[in-house]
Amino acid sequence: KLPTRKDVSLREFLSKIDDYAPIIPDAVTHYYMTKAGLPPPPQTDPKLARLLALATQKFIADIAADAYQYSRIRGASNTNNPMGTLGAAAGFPIPGQQSGQPGSKEQGKGAPLGIQRPGFGGGGQGGSQNRTVLTMEDLGMAVGEYGVNVKRSEFYR
């Protein structure tokens, strides 16, 4: 039987995988392979461990990329939302804006404690507006595409 193109490309790929060092260390991969029921490392082909680490790395990268897209969508919808500044109409100060007299020492005193203010160790909107933060909401939506449920049950709420 003559080798097909698939067989040749698979052999080439497996020969190159020995030189590639995945982000996930071999010791971690071997630990979880053994925990899943595969034989310990000397008996298991090292190429299998590298292939599994590479697939895991790709899976995590796909989830991170999807979560980033969800974050961008959420960020775009927040900036286009005309109802987003209702808190200011109700008397709550908007983080990053001055309240009272400009240059006053009492500038941040009136802000509620639950709102993170710039310069007070909690992000806010001071200079970090282009910073993307991975939230559980975005991560939950991303892993939900792969059939993973990360929502807490009603018991823990």
C-alpha cells in the first residue's frame, strides 16, 4: 500500500513535534495523562504527551480569543448605550470626573465606596480606558460555546 498525502504530512508533523516545546510543561502533561489512566511516562510515547499539550494550548488560546471578542462586544455596547449614565442623573458621581471645586482636596471623598476610582488602587477610568479585563461573564460565554458550564448553582447565590 502506498502512503497517502495524509500519512506523509502526519509523519512530518510528528517528527517536528519533538523539537517544539509547548507552553504546558511535559511534567504537567504527564501528570494529567497518568491521572486519566494512561501508563506513566516511560511507557507512553513522548510524542503523544507533546501532541496533547499542543491541543490543550490551542484550546485555551481559542477560549481566550473568544472571551476577548465577547469583551469587545460588551465594551462597544456599553459605549453606545444611552442609558449608561443614569447613575449620574441620580446623583452618583461618574468615576474620573471632578465633583465640587476643581483642585479641591475633597475631590474623591463624595464617591461611593463601591465604585473604583482612578488612583486609588482600583482601576477606574484614569488612563486605562483601552485596557481589556477578562471577566467571568466573558469567559463563561466563551467556554459555553464548547459545552462547559461555569455558572454557579442557585445554592451558592
